[in-house]
Amino acid sequence: MVAWEYALLVRRYQGQGRNFHVTFVWYGPDGSRNDVTAYGDTAIAHLNRVGREGWELVSAAEDVNNVQGSTEVHRYHLKRPLR
């Protein structure tokens, strides 16, 4: 039987008009929380990076709130075999 470990990559977009800010945060299987924004400016760049480390995308979810300005939160759930 394969044992898995799980992680979460969160992309947060906050902006209004032409001003916006995008951040990426990695929630590791050990409970750590790291700002990984500097590693890339797209979700694809981050997913390819962690894919090379053995992580597999399990699911993705999006929350959008456009009532006051624009906020988007994308959650990428990943897993890999426990080492």
C-alpha cells in the first residue's frame, strides 16, 4: 500500500483597476507555510517546479470575490508518495 503526503499551493490575486498584487504560498506536509512568490509569477511555473520534486496535482479550486475590487484565491492540492 502506498502512503501519501499532501501539500497546498495557494495563489492569491488582489487588485483594483490597474493595480494588482499576486502572491504564492506553499503549505507543506509538515505544517510549514512559506511565501514562494519569488520562484515564479504563474501557477504553471510553481506547479512545474514542485512536479520536478515528485508532487502531483490532485485538485484545484477557485474563489472569486468581485464585490469591492477584485480578489481571486486559487488552491492547488498536491500529493506525493511518502518517502
